[in-house]
Amino acid sequence: MTESPIRENERAALGARLPWERVRATLKLDANGLIPAIAQQHDTGEVLMMAWMNLDAIDETLATGRVCYWSRSRARLWRKGESSGQVQSLCEMRLDCDGDTLLLLVDQTGPACHTGRASCFYNRVDGDGVEVISEPLVDPDELYGS
């Protein structure tokens, strides 16, 4: 069995490069062909959301610069902002050391969360409770026309 390109990079020199197609072919996808993708605002470092991507979503994102995910509930590609207008533009895509998680550094237009908040991570576990720690930036009914 050949070593994963990601494993090869563990000891590679700064600036070493591997062919994307070779790395892409060895991404660790789950049984449904999905890989978790964490979206982070490129300039502030704020973690915005986590979603799933398949190879088609990754390819489209890299080709267009507009982040595309796989919607498990709709069972189709989901271009972030297609219904809300809250688009994510890709600044950089990174892989973790195991090749089983993506980090997307994005430029987020408006709120990332369907609740109208900047981040989906607005619930803080605090002792024996869960506290809401951020207000919506916009009413979700305005985002989705409900």
C-alpha cells in the first residue's frame, strides 16, 4: 500500500507541493462520500459553520471560488447563499494532517447561519446550561422570505 500524499507532507520542507489530483484521490471521505468542511472568516479567524462537501462540491468550489457544499437534507449540491444571498467566497482551502477534514478560509457576505447570526456557533455550554452568546444580525424571515 502506498503512503498517502498527506502523510508524505508531514516531513516535507516548507513550500513543498503535491499534485492536487493525487491528494484529491486520497481524501478520507465517509461512507456517503462526504468530508466535513469548517468555514472560517479569513480576516478575523471567526469559525462560521461546519457543513459537508463531496468531491463535486470541492471541485466546483475550487473552479468558481464560490463555496458549494453537499446538502444532506436536500441530497444535492448547495451553493452557500443561493436562497439567502449570504455568499461565501473562497480565499483558501486547507486540509488537516489526516486528510479527513477541510478548512475553508472564506469571505462571508452577511450572516453565515440560517438563524441570521454571524456564526452557527452561538450556543455556549456553560456548566449545567447552554447560553446564547450572539444576537441575530438579521431576521431569518428576511433572509429566506418566510
